[in-house]
Amino acid sequence: MSSKDLEISEKIERRRFDNQLRRLRTIDGMDGIEATIEGKRLVNFCSNNYLGLANHPGLVRRSVAFTEDYGTGAAASRLVTGHFDYHAKVEDKLAKALGQESALLFNSGYQANLSILPALADRNAVIYADRACHHSLLQGAKLSGAKLQRYRHNDLIHLEELLKNGDEKARKIIVTETLFSMDGDYSDIDGLIRLSKHCDAWLYIDDAHAFGIDGARGFGCGESRKGIDFLVGGFGKAAGAFGGYVGCSSTMKEYLIQFAPGLIYSTAMPASVVGAIDAALDIIPTMAKERENLKQHAAFLRHQLKTEGFDTGLSASHIIPLILYNEQDALALAAQLEEEGILALAIRPPTVPRGSSRLRISLSALHTPEQIEHLIAAIKKYAKQR
Ligand SMILES: *Cc1c(COP(=O)(O)O)cnc(C)c1O
């Protein structure tokens, strides 16, 4: 080992010691919601393929068709020669779907948050972020240089207090998620809209996990809601594709084209990805039945787990944390489930706060009732041995 490797490996060993070491596991094949890993077929309960669109023939076909028409790469950033008619068309379609005046694509949700927040805020601004916000929102806030104030999770009274005690003249930006990725609970969008109006703050909302799942036509919690200044999300989860977006006013879009670094300095999204997004936007509104089933399955699973004495936190969605508190227990249950042919990964600090290690179970429309029953039986078996 070189001295450089030695210096670095100290931190790796620290993680190993704390039961926090992560590793990449190779998926050798994916058939719907079943993954083959190390020769074993496992039912996947930790994928974000909530509607099964990642394997949908409609998305595959259009991705191939766009690729045949335009090739595999956009070959330049949007502002150089990478802006094609397929970008413009899909952005129009997306804006209509979201009920926003305009929409702008980013190469990922992560990149959107790291690009938009620094474009909007500088050291004279204050960003008010929910304590449970996704890493990318916090990174975007940090990168902007704005003063960062964290409010207690979903506590709008605390948020109001912070807003009222802040600098009158500073630009104020409220940043939160709609459906929280690790807890599966929702924020109070109406309350946030009211508060942002009342306190003259900008409202920036990340809908990553709700896009495809909530909203009258399935386009997220922010669908057709007036009063959200920046409606951010992504296509990598329920939409079964890849990439990020923001819905906003036309003037804000114009501004972001001038000032959002992730748009200016990164190669435009390729046609293959835009094709898949384009098809997802057509298919999502037709999946009301799948969404309804998903919600029913989630309610059933939550109820069963609670009856068994498990803590599912604040979950009110298809994202269901099974909170085991310490790393060891979370790892032990994950390992035992895997023996039973179930893939449900342990989520540990620093992704979640210390002492809240969990299995993050996420349901998909592809799961059969039998697969969910099997999951419940396997968890019950673990509970009996404890
Ligand atoms: C997953 C996620 C992102 C990142 O989106 P990608 O498109 O995967 O980069 C951003 N914000 C939230 C809340 C997320 O859950």
C-alpha cells in the first residue's frame, strides 16, 4: 500500500469499525422487480422504480427511436450546439404536465439542486431548509454561500419564527421536499405556500419521490399548484428514466439559462434519455390504477409492521422505513431477509441521523401481493427470534 493509500485507508477502517462501510453490489440481471445478485434471485424492495417504468417497453422504444434519429450524444452544452428540438419539445410538455409556465432540464436532480440554488442565492441571502432535506439541497445551499438556517422537520411554526427573526432585506428562500426520501412522510405544501407568501419568501420544492406517484395526473405533489416558485424533481425514480428538472416562470427559466452552472458547463442530455422521458410523460397520467394499488399495498404493509410492534416512523407513502435504531440490527435483518430472497438494504448514518438506522422499504407497482406477504412473513420470523 502506498503512503497515500495508507493515509486514506484510515477513514475506510473507521467506517468498517462503526459498521458503516458501504460496498457496491453488482446486479447481474434485472427482470421487472427481481434482481439477480451473485447468482441469487432477489425480490427488490429498495428500488425507486415505483411504477415499473424503468423496464417499460414504451420507454425503451422511444429511447431507441430518438437515438436512431439523433445519435447517442448531444456533443455540446445547451448554450453551444447541444440544444435540440427534442429538448425544447420535452420541456414544453413537462411545463404543461407540472402546470408551470416553463420547465428546464438538468442532467440529474443532484445537478439541478447544485446549480439552481447557487444561481439564486449569494451571501446576502438566507436559505431556510428542513432538517431532513436531501444532501443535494444542502450542498446547493452551501455552494451558494447563503446563510443556512435549518428548521425542525416539517415544523412550520419553527420556520415562521426563523423567517420573522431574519433580516428584512435579505432574499429568503424556503427549501424542502414534498415526499421525504428516507422517512416517507409528506410536507404541508399548502402551509408552505401560505407562509412563503406571508413572509415574502421564495418557495423551492423538491418533488423527486412524488413525481409519478402523487398529483391528479401523477406529476407530483406540486402538480398544478400555484405559489411554488421552483418545482424541482427528477426522472430517475418513478419516471424510470434519468435526469432532473425545474418548473418555474419563463423569466426564472431565462435567468437560469444565464446563471445556472450545471446547465452552462455540462453536456446536454442525450436523445436516448430525452426519448425515455418523453414517453414517461405520456404514460404517467394513464397509471392511476397502479398508483391506487401502490397506496393500498403501502397502507397494508405499514399496518402489518406496526401490528408486529415495528416503528415505521412518520411514513404515509410507499416509502416505509423499518426503524431498528442501531446499525447492527439493521444489518442483521437485511442479511436475514436476503436469505429469504428479499433485497432490502440497511440505511445507516451518515445518510440518516445516528441511532435511526433502518431498512428503507420501497414498494413498486410491480410487486405482487404474494411478494409483499412473503416480505411480511420474513420480517415476522425475524421479530420472533429477537
Ligand atoms: C434522489 C434525489 C435527488 C437526486 O436526484 P438524481 O436525479 O438521482 O440525481 C435529489 N433530491 C431528492 C430529494 C432526491 O430524493
